[in-house]
Amino acid sequence: CVGITLTDQIFVDKGNIISHSFNLPKLMKTFEANLFWLTEKRLDFQKKYYLKINTGEYTVNISQINKIIDTQNLESKTGNELPKKNDVCEIVIHSSQLIPMDDFKVNPKTARFCLLDDDEIIAGGIVNLDNYPDQRELRSDPNVKSENFNVTTVDRTSKSKHRSGIIWMTGLSGSGKSSIAKEVEKKLFLKDFNVFTLDGDNLRMGLNKGLSFSVEDRTENIRRTAEVAKLFTDAGFIVIVSLISPYRSERKKARDIKPEYFREIYVDASIDACIKRDVKGLYAKAIRKEIKNFTGISSPYEKPHNPDLVLSTEKESLEQSVLKLENYIIEEFSTKNS
């Protein structure tokens, strides 16, 4: 056991590695690994897995299989096959954040990991960085510093009837998110609330234009939207976000940006109900396989475990859901009597 005293006070997070300056671990978002598949479950390219390496835990997805080795006969397989239990495979893993690690040939202790599906260990692996350079340059430039301005969020809030807030509406396409958001925004605006709606489709026409519906691009779509929502709270607004945001892990990251302002609203409608509504005709196209990675059809949706509010749009009318959300926002964020 070794005790270390630092001259500067720093926050050490799980997974951080202390090292000599001349022998740094690599920081990686995308890397290759050799994996031993331990389960009967099928590998899912659309699924978010949890990677545990050293003392850190990270959300990742498997973006590519380079090769599978059958341990029964040592034959190599390529193409569209997925690993079976006890197969060894060479894969490419992608994370939305930088992970400190080493190549197994350099330091085996910091190159071993396990892969989890929820709480189940589904694979063990070792890192192979032969074809991947250090990606630490992907970090924010340390020379860029945030500026503090003279008008604070508290100053802005004191001049309005409410605190800032992020109302994050998640649910399947066609569940009613945008319809409810429009009506609630109008009602709050007429009550002199500073309110604005960030709608997923509108964002993809500008700020998030060019992003696909792959796991990586969905993650970036949510990250950008959450950062914009944060700016609205800094300006004293209640911002309503209408976004499918299918992954729990990414919604948690959105919450973590400003947890005291964030409220998760689950707009609950079954996939069957959404297919019947199909206002935009998207489900029909997805079922015909004309649209790839469509949530609920060819891509998963992870329901919230503990949302702050549930709007059951199969059981409630639009007016009932609107009133329910409007009253919730007023109760949660009002600071003065109207």
C-alpha cells in the first residue's frame, strides 16, 4: 500500500491512472480488442454495453467484428457472423468518452477488461492498440477557459416567475412528445413564463444536421441538445426538450450536466399504438426496411426506470396530458404567485 501527497488538490475519478509523465497510458475512444464471448446472448451492434477496465466503468458499443475464431476447430470466420458462446473474436469498440488504457503487450494489468450487459458479464477481453494511435487530442483544449459574466442565472430568475428548468421528454416516435410540448409551451408562455422548446426534428435540420441514427450519432445528438438546453437554463428559461433519446445512459449524461434543473418526462405509448398512429408514415417505412436504425423496430428503446413524471398517452387525452405536464412544471419551478 502506497500513500501519495499531492501539492495541488485535484479530483480523482474512478478509472483514473497515475503514471510517470514519460510513460503515459493512452486515452482512447475507439480501439481494437480480442474478446472471449461467454454467453448464449447474441451480440447487438445497436446495444449499449458497459466496459469495466481497471477501476473505471464506461458505456460502449461494439462497432465492428474483424474476425471470429471458433475455439472448437480454431477456424477463422469473417463476414456477417456473430460470435457464439466460447468464441474468440477481434472487434472494434467505441466509447463516447476517453478511456485510459494500455496495449496488452505493453502493460497487461491495465489492458484487461470485462464487458457487461446490465449486470451480467458477457465477455472478457484484452486491448490491442497496434492500429490505433493515442486519441488524447480529442479532449477539450486546456487553453480554452470558460468566462463568467456579470448577469447570473440567479439574477435572471429573480426577474421572472420561475426558476430555470430542463423538461426532457423521452418516448417512442409517435408517442405524443411534440404535440404535448407545443401546447404546454403556449400555455406557459401566456402565463409569462420564459419557455422554449427544442424539438428533435427541428434540431436535425440545423444544429444536428448530418448526424445519422447510428449509436454514435444518436449519442452526439443527445449531447449537443443537452448542452444547448444548459445554455437556456443559464439564460433563465424553462426549456422543453422533445427527443426520442432511446438510451438510459445518454439520458443520464444529459441529466448530469445540470441535475438540479433536469426533469425526465416519460411519454408512454406502446409500439403498437405508435404504429397505428404513424402520423409521419415512418413506421411503415421502417417495417418495409426502407429506414434503418428506427427506434422500436430495428433499434432499441430503453424505458426510464424512475422518470419524474409519466404521461400515458394511450390512456389520457392530449388535453389531459398537457394539463398534467403544465401543472407539474408550475409546481416544480414557480417562484412567485401569478
